[in-house]
Amino acid sequence: MIPETQRSAPAPASTPLRVAVIIGSVRKDRFGPVPARWISGRLAARPGLEAETVDLAEYGLPPVLNGNDPGEPLPEPVEALGERLQWADAFVVVTPVYNRSYPASLKTVIDWFHEEWTAKPIGFVSYGGMTGGVQAVEHLRGVFAEFNTVSPREAVLFPNFWEAFDQDGRPVEAEAVSGVTEVFLDQLLWWTRALRRARVESPFPAEGEL
């Protein structure tokens, strides 16, 4: 867990890049922790980087109805999660595909926050059947664009996920997956450096200030 004193934005260019890996499914017996641990390990192997896993199942976020009234305190799980999201310079969202889209747990966490996402890159690792969850990724790209995020072109997809990992949590097609993953991480971290530098130099314009 990152100390509270470090959960501020944005970090100076000399500090490690901060990437939060979000496990998007909260279902019982979900598969999401397997690819999340794997991509977190790939991130940890990169120098000058700190990675933290954010498991939405640990928070039990309430549904977003009409939002909070101005000045009303946020629900405790929302406030706690918001601190972790604010800490991050970038996100990797690990998502399944449910009925040709992404899970409701991800929509809930997206809608509770705003500035925590703004002007940051968001990459995707997805898993599913024949398509590897690409429908979930494409829908998420459009939703996150509302927050002026950047989504690298590359994503890491795992078709037929039940066959994609061995018992040790490593991709079976290691060589092919490794090549795609390195490009994915290169693109994500390029945007992470560029956007953190930009946020340090100048706050992102608020609505009405463009």
C-alpha cells in the first residue's frame, strides 16, 4: 500500500512512474487476478516504475445514482479508492467481456470519479472467448475518452482465456504474448511520461476554460 503522503498529484519527473493495475471483475471465482498478477509482474520488471494492484472487489462501491449533493461527504469506499486512483500516473484495466461489453463494476468505478482519470493514459488487458474481450476494450476506450484520457493503440487480449495461462499464471504462448506486451508497455509508458510532464507544467484546462 502506498503511504498517504505519496497520494498526491502530479509527481515530479524525477520520481518513479506510478501505474495502477485495476482488476475490473468482482464476480465470485473470477479469472481477473491471474492476468492482473502477470501484467503487474511485467510492469515491475521495468526500471523507474511503481505498480500497485487495485482490486475493485475489495471496495464494494455503491451504485452511482444521481451523484452526491455538493458538499456531501463521499461514501467511505469511494473516498478510499479515489486516493489510490489519484496516486497513479497511468492505469492498466484488466477486464473480461460480459455480453459483448465490460462489467458493471467498471462502469461504477468510472462514474464515481473524474479528475482522478483526467489527462492520464489507460491501457487494457482483456480476456474472453474467441475475441479475447476486444468488445469490452473498444467500449471502454469510448467511455474513458470523456475524461480526456489517452488510450494506446495496442492492447493485450487473451482469447479462450481458460487455455491461455498455465498453472503458474504464465501465458502459454509466451513468446507471442511477450512481443505484443512489450509494445503495449512501451506505448503506455511513453504516454505516461509525456502526460505527467504536461500535468506538472500546466494543469489540464477545466470545462469552460478550453
